[in-house]
Amino acid sequence: MTIEQLIAKACGNGSQAALAREIGVHPSVITQAKTGKACPPWVVVRMAEIARVDPVRAVVEYLESSASGEDEIATWKRLLRTL
């Protein structure tokens, strides 16, 4: 699941601003995550909990998608296969 998909699922029928309030962050944190900027892993965990998806998988998928090198990407992919 991409971060965009996670945000959409966590928002449900609500707004990104409402999601941010529920998590306890400024709405810009959600906007930045959706546009590919860094997102604190704990925020990814909270979004996953709200969306009722596995938070560990969500964080590892997020870290894989934001990885910069081949070795780092391979590490996250390897970890994902164990989940």
C-alpha cells in the first residue's frame, strides 16, 4: 500500500485535516507525506491503526518507498517478504 493509499484509507469519508487532528499533528504533515516528503514513522503507524491495516507492514512499505539506495531497497523488500 502506498502512502497515498494509506492516507485515503485512514481518511475514509473525512478530510486530511480531520485525520491530522486525530493523529495530533499539523495538517501539513499529512500533505507533505502525500506529496512525497518525509513522514515520521510514528505517523505512518497511527494512520495504519486508524485505517485498520498492519502498522508494521505499513511502516516497512513506507520505508521501502522512501529508500534511496539499492541495498536499502533490497533490505526493506526482504523484510516485507517475511511479513
